[in-house]
Amino acid sequence: MKAFARLYVELDATTSTSGKLDALARYYAIAGEADAAWATYFLAGGRPRQAVPTKLLREYATEFSALPAWLFDECYQAVGDFAETVAHVLPPPRHVSDVGLAEWVGRLMSLRTAEPDIVRARLFAYWDELDWNGRFLMLKLIGGGFRVGVSRLLVTRALAAHAGIDAKEIAQRLIGYTHIGAVPDAAIFRALVAPATGALANPGHPYPFFLAQQLTNPVETLGDPRDWMVEWKWDGIRAQLVARRGDCWLWSRGEELITERFPELAALGRRLPDGTVIDGEIVVWRDGRVQPFADLQTRIGRKKLTPRILADMPAALVAYDLLECDGEDLRARPQHERREHLEALVARNGDAALELSPLIALPTWTQYAALREQSRTRRVEGFMLKRRDARYGVGRTRSDGTWWKWKIDPMTVDAVLVYAQRGHGRRASLYSDYTFAVWAEDADDGGRRLVPFAKAYSGLTDEEIAKVDAIIRKTTIEKFGPVRSVTPSMVFELGFEAIQRSPRHKSGIAVRFPRMLRWRIDKPVDEADTLANLTALLGEPPR
Amino acid sequence: MPDLVVARPEGLYCPAGDFHVDPWRSVDRAVITHAHADHARTGSRHYLATSQSERVLRARLGDIALQTLEYGERIALNGVAISLHPAGHVLGAAQVRIERGGEVWVASGDYKTDPDPTCAPFEAVRCDTFITESTFGLPIYRWPDPAEVFADVVGWWRANADAGRASVLYCYAFGKAQRVLAGIAMAGGRDCGPIVCHGAVDNLNEVYRQTGVSLPLTQRVDDVDAVAMRRALVLAPPSAAGTPWLRRFGELSDAFASGWMRVRGARRRRALDRGFVLSDHADWPGLQAAIAATGASRVIVTHGQVPVMVRWLGEQGLDASAFATEYDEDAAEAGA
């Protein structure tokens, strides 16, 4: 664990990419294969099933630290990170060991099936052989979520440098590496960094997803519209359908295998010719059009897919790219050529669960901008702009060509901050997570009161958060554990992607992806929006 | 018997002796524990402080009517005995001991129990009632051995100097900066490169030297050429972060020396390369040990983690309560 702890400290101590790559290179040069296998897993975002429930961990850590539970909670509130809190409050270890990372993972995994008092005794013994960093990492291994400023792409680059092979090859081999339930070991790590042979590592694996960038410059800067292929930006689950060797696999962008969740797409996959990989969006498709994302969410939420659900909420794959055709990797071919192959494939394999994402060809960007205004009624998020000559890249790289997402502006509302909670990570102990309210008429006395309707924590700069935090501390009315209610004094413009009725919320509505667009310092609380303004955005006739 | 010290809107007040301790508004007679801005303010008619803090106080408050005492020296004021005892916080910092008719109260101001070669070490003073700070009154705050911290600072400085970039260490100009200077000298950092101090730090260095505290050689920015600057350790107050003053150093690594650096989130929030855990205040064990050493049965908490400390001490069987004060927690957050 000491080598891994040193790596962690080094990664944590630099904000430069080259500094992080150097630290990773030093680690891979000295680490044993089994340890390196797990280090890769965790740094690339792997999260194993939690070996010990948080409730038990908290109980045992509180006991071992000999603190009253309320004081442990106060500590957690100030630190904003459970693993770090425990590392701070435990008494010093009696002896410090140096057990390797892989062995630690094995030890912790065995706790999953152990009886509580065995877990307790082992945790106490483990804590007594680890220093501060060791304890911190050990708890992170249990709970997952490293957040050390290392992206999967960075790990990929470091591994490519270590193995002396192309980063794209490593990215391909890393697919599925961080699955929940994955148990990487020395042999798997050897295969990960073995010399390239050109053979597919696993027939079921998809290709690394090519991700789009947000268009922030004016669309005219993209030049001639004829150089671009334009499609609607579908609001569903990005996925690859892989058909090989008579079988099929459906992968989400999070590299989760979801074949069984969508039997209609699995059936489609088995009808496709061998050696086909389609990139597209899973949506609920009914009455010849896409249905709201909420329907898809409902369907995902169901444990059991009854015939009723399948009939009411049929899934389809809206196909927009073809990555493999007749077993040939098409990713290096230009976008328009891949599109021709895709159209031919869809034409040959007509299926209720397969829709072709239509191309929209207009002569000017102005006309595109006008059509884009219809996005909401069409239940899409705007346009995707793909360069005609773009290759299919890896991740968010731009060297292979570009995909832009040109999304519609969010819906907005001016809302009042009414509750605040302390944040986590680098916002620990700052009040950075807020609940917002709008004005609602009170039927009884004709007055107005503030009704909470959304929580948001992103969108402000660090300086703004610091100012808001100071105001919250000065205007606190009541404290409920980590939450404070405040005298309403601050108005923020909130943006969100969608709005729907929700009987579970006090306000009767729920919004999707709420975030702060700006702090309306100019706006008094009285002039914030009303619930009536908000429900008008539902686009329903008034009730 | 009525309380020897009470909380008034203008500050802590001793009715029997008719004087205030670290008042935040103008009063007739102010006893000052130390010269940090939130404890020593202008506008009072008479001041009483330690002789070691005289130069800093005069530098900061200007022409004030100041009477000084040596540590342990006792004077009488309206039938109340007053003496000042080392608080170990910064140069000249004192706890105020107040005695009348056999009853003893001590107001701590700010204090730390860790060693610091730039000021007199904290002295436990027996009392009946102890008025304590609680800036770092949570069990998460436990300071590492300062010698290890200074070794880390020197290691960071040396690695930067070898890579040809300046090391900018933010630290509070009064107290923390001088402790760092003395500490890195002891940790063998003198050969890494020049030590450059921001003007705000340099002014305080001068006062420390005049008061007889030995500090390593430091330079002003204009005295160091661009080549030597790439090996320099630069001490600057936190307020210098992000200002044009820093641009002259080109590529640099930055760090902050503060007790707040104990929590990773506090460092990451500031987007700093390094955080060195070094505080002018007592950590949790230090607070507990200091409170126990006074033998006081009654403890009053003034600032920092007030509700936590009051509840904790109450559960330990002490008579614990709080005074509302205006000691500035923002200033403490910046420098502590």
C-alpha cells in the first residue's frame, strides 16, 4: 500500500498533466503486476461493491476513535469526506505494515461475507497497522470514489507509455476493465499491457465511445454548413449494439452491459449480420415518434419487465453511426462514408426496434437555428453537428475530427435560496449545496409563500460560493443537522433541461438537471418567479 | 461573588477592575493579549500589553498610550491583580490572569502548545475559570510534529529549486511567517536558495529582529536577480495570491502554511500545489491539555468551534458556556 499511497500523494500534489503522468510512470515502473492491476482499476474509475456498509463503518470508526457519535458527525460535516474524517480521528497506529494493494483488496473483499463482529475485529486490527494515508486509502478502497484529478484518459496514456503501445489500443482493452464485480489480477494486467497483436481482446466488447464537445462559439464559426452532417440530439441512453459470432451485447456509454434490460434490442442484435457494431441512442419509441425521457426512466426503474411495460414503453435504437460492418473496423473511414454503410444496413434490416437518425440538410446556419427552436416539441435536445470527414475518435479527443453538440438553451427561472447544506470534497465545510424556492399563492389568506422545488450545487465560481457562504452564515434562521434555513435574501437564475409534474414534490413539479446560471444580485426576493410562471413552462393548458 | 469577566457589546469586560480584554470597540482601558488585528484595535484611551509586543503594537496601532508588563509581572488595578503569561501564539502574545480575593480567571486570547522558537512557550496558569479560544476545536485537527512539517517545506523548496521554479509559500505576515523562517533554518533549508519576503512580511521580520528574535537572512524582491529567483523561497501573505506582484516569479509552485490545510478540501478549494499543516493555534489535543492543565472547573469559549467545545466540555463534567465575541473568524481562516 505504501507505493500506492506515495502515488496518491504525488497525484494529489500536482495540478499539471505532465506531473501526473510522471507520477504514474514511476508507479508502473516499480509496482508488481497484481498491485498495478488494482491501481489501474481504481484510478480508471472502478468502484467495487461496498465491502462494509457505511452505517457499520461509521459505527466502528466512531467506537475506535472513542468519540461520541455527535462529535464524529460534526467532524464529518467539517471534512466533507468520510474516509478522510476517519483517517483524522483514529488514534495513532501501534505498528505500521506494508501490505501490497492487491492483498489489501483481497482482505477487504473477504469482509463482505463476514459476520459483523468479525468485520469489527478485523477493521480494528487493520486500522492499527496503517498510517494516515494508508487508512484514508483503505477506506476509499471500501467506498470507492478516488477523485484525485486523474481521468480515465490519463490512465490510458500512462499505460500506453508504460507498455509502449498505442493509447487507442489500451482504451479498447480497458473496456469492461472497471466493471462492478471485475477482479483484475496479474494475468489481466499482463494482457492489458502486452504487445499489440491486432486481435480483439474480447468478442463482446464495444469500441471506446467517441464523445461530442459542447459548442460554445457561434455556429457560424464552423464555416460552410455543407461540410457538416446535422442530426437531432436525441435524449436517451447512448449505447453500442455489438453483434458478433451469432450473439449480441448492448453497452451503455458508462460501459455497463445492459443487454438484458432491452430484450427488443437484444432480439434486433441477433438478427443483424455478424460483425456489426452500431452506435446510437436508446429511446422509448411509440406512435412513430420518440417519447419523453421520463418514460425511459420509468422503464429502467422497473425491476421486472412485464409484457405490459414492453408494450407500453417499447425501446428502439436510433442509429447514427456504424463502427463495424461485416467484421471490418470502419472507425478510420470518414463520417459520410460510415453513414452510407449505416443507411444500407438499416435498409437491409428493417426492424421495429431500429430507427435511422435522420440527416437534416439546410442551406444556412440561420435556418438550422430556426429549426432548432422546435427541439422541445420534438423532444430532442438540439442538434448534433458532425464533420463530414470526421473519423470516429476515442473519448473527447479532437484530433480525429469533431462532433459538436449544439444544445438548446435551458429553461430558466429566478428562484430564491431558502436552504443550504455544506458541500463535499474541495467544497467541504462551505455552504455550497442549495435548495431553491419560488413564490406560490396561498389559497387560504391570499398571501404568498416560498415553495421549494429544486436543489442545485453547480454553476457558481469559487469566489461566488465564498460570498454566498458568508451570507448564509449571517442569515441562518435554524440549523437542522447539516442543513441551515436562511432568511430569503438571494435570488439565482436556475437553468434546467426539462420540467414535469410530480406528485412526490411539494411544489407538484420536478425539473431535470437544475443548475445555477447566475446570481441575480440585482433582483430583490419579491421579484423572483412564481409557481405559476414555473408551471406555465410545462406547456399544458392551465388547470 | 459576581463574575470577574463578563461579555459586553464592546468586548470582554472586568467590572471589578474596570477594564476590557481585547475590545472590538473604543473603551477607556484595554488589556491586549496580542497584536493580531482582530484582538488589537485602535481607538481605546489606554492600552496594557507585554513589553515583547510593544513594537508590533506600535507599528500597527500607531501612537497609542501603552503601558507594558514583563511576563509574570503583576500590577493592581482597582483592587484586582493583573498579570500577563505567555500564550505561545505569536511574539508577545499573552494570557491575562485576573485575581481578586483568591478567585482567579484567565483569558487566553489565542494560544498554541506546540514549540515555536520565535515566541515564549505557552504557560499553563492555574485558575478557577478559563476563557478559551476554540479555533480548531474539532478532533480532526491534530498537528504533525512541526520539525517534520519544516522538513517537508524544505524538501518541496529543494525540489522546486532543482526544477528551476520559485516556491511561493503563503503564510500570515505576523507570526506564521517568522515561525516558518526560523523553522526552515533549523531544518537545514538555507542552502536551497535565497529567501524572499513580501513587504508585509518583511516589515514584521524587522520588528522581530529588533525585539531580539533571530531569523535567517531574507531579501526583498528587488534585491534578487531573475536567475536566483528561480531557486527562491517566497513568503507572502495569503492576500498576495492572484495579484500582479506574483507575476515576476514566472513558473512557480504554490503552497499555504496553515492549520486549515489539515483538511484536503480546504487546500483543493484554493487550487494549491501543497498545503503545510502549521498553525498558531492549539490543535484538539492541545486545547484539551491546556484546559486540563489550568485545573479550571468553569470554562468559557469565545471563538471558533464554540458549540462543539461547549458540549464536549460539558460532557467531560466541566461547567462550560460561551461568550459571544467579534474575534474575526475570517481573519483566522486566512492565516491560522
